[in-house]
Amino acid sequence: MKIAFTKANANNNYDIFSMNADGSGVTQLTFSPSQEIDPSWSPDRTKIAYASTKNGSYDIWVMLANGAMPFRLTTNDLAQETAPAWSPDGTRIAYVSAANGAWRVLITDVTTKVTTPLFTGTLTNTSAPAWSPDGKRIAFQTDPTATSCGIHIADVGGSGNVFDFTGPGYGAPCITPSWSPDGKKLAWEELVAGGGIMVMTANVDGTGGYNGLTFGAPFVDRWPVWGSR
């Protein structure tokens, strides 16, 4: 079992490294004066996607797990493209593309490099894409509104169907959605009054209400990730 991570050197230059789960075998995978961040393993653990400024702006790149054969997946020099997330079958990568002061989620086929938007609606600043376990939907975050805390679910494939996964406390940002392994629940973090952040969960179909798992202010509880059990 390997762990990929980003490490900065004395010049504040970031490269991608890997190591064994016990901390041994630290290996540098990228060697570049540019910035390499956001490593993401392919489902079969043979490849790593990451964001790199090798061509100026951040693009999504893919390399083998040992650092060999890196290639540039996205080529939009007018956008900053980061936060790659592999589809469960390893054929596509969703990521955040930032241009002209706005963010949106795009999906690129790893083989053909064909790129499509997750959806074509009017939601602003979409980011933090998270694939459902079956690869049919993506949860993501947007700016909160008077009627939504900012978590949404979109069908993959251009149907245009976007489910507004609202949480309690409209207008309070909900961010970093994470699917349960069975695809029936989402966890996310929500900003609450007093400056705290709490971890929430709910059924994806909207039944059963919302569950606050942590206490919020004055505590800051972030980045929920589901285990396999």
C-alpha cells in the first residue's frame, strides 16, 4: 500500500512523492522547477493524476505510479485546473477549472482527452467534485444561496439533471462532499454560527433528515472521508 503526497523544498517548490503506509520507502516522483500538487491515485493504483504548472498555468497531468511517462491531460492555458478526481472505472477525471474569476467542474476522458462540462446550468463557482461509487453521479459544492447551502449532485453524461442537496442553515456554506461506500449517504462540512465547522451526513435521496456528527463552534471539524467499513 502506497501513499502519494506533495512536499515543498527549501525554495517552496512542490513535487509529488510516494511512500509506504508505514512511512518507509519515500520516493520522489516529479522533478521539476514548476509546482506539482493534488496527487490522486487511479482506482487500480497504477497511475497518479496531479496538477502542474509545467506549461505556465495549472493543468491536469497523469503519470505512472513510479513517476514514469507523465503526460499533460488538459491544455487550456487560460485556466487554472486542479483537484483531479478519478472516475471509479479509471477512464475519466473530474477536476476544477478556474477562469475569469469563476470555477466549474469539467470531466476529461483519460484516453481520448475529450472534455465535457459536468453540467451547463447557472450555478456559480462549482468545485470539490466527488464521484459516486457507481460512477453515475458527481457531488460538488457551489456558492451558498438563500435556499441552498451549496451541495449539489449532478448526473454524469450531460443529462443536465442537478439535485439541490440542501442542508440545514441556508446561506451557511456546505463544502467538501464525500460519498459513503454504498452510495446512499453524503458527508460534508458546514460552517455554523460562531465560526465553527461541523461534520454533517444525510441520505442522498433526501429522506431521514440531517445528522450533525460533531459539535461546531468553537470547534473546527473538517474533511470527512468515509472508511470501507
